[in-house]
Amino acid sequence: STLFPYTTLFRSAAIEGIAESLNEHRMNTLTMPVMGSGHGGMPFPTAVLFNLLALRSILADDIGRNLREVRIVVTENRASMLASSTMRDIISHVAPE
């Protein structure tokens, strides 16, 4: 979809905003849903990948300096969309180079 680049930018900006808020309140744990697969219309595995990429970027930058733990909540009905082979593929795109 042509909306993917736009929803990806908004998702990254949203996660950055959350990280800034966590920094302001000196919090170090983030628990969040997968963003972008609902109203954003992105396929769920793709949304997981882009969420992880945004988080990786934040953790590598100063904005993520206080984050020590990140949990991404996946509901049971969506978990079946993330077979172990799919997760390995996603992680291979997110793992540090």
C-alpha cells in the first residue's frame, strides 16, 4: 500500500514521543501494543517488523538512554500470525549488523 511509508513515519514518531515521555518521568520500562496493523492497515507481521525497527533506532540513540526493558503485547488471536519461522525472519531484519 502507498500508505506504508506514511504510517511508518507516524509510528516511529509516536514511539519516539513515548520514549521522550518515559525519559521525562525517569521510567525505564515500555509495554506497548503492535502499532500500525489496526487502522493503519499494515499486515500484522510487517507492523511487528516496523515496530521493532523503530525501537531499535530509539534504543541506539540518546532518546532511548533510559529504556532497559521493552515488551510488545501480542494478543492471542494475533500470535498465530507470527509463526516461529516468521519471527526468525523478522528478527533477522532487526538484529544489529
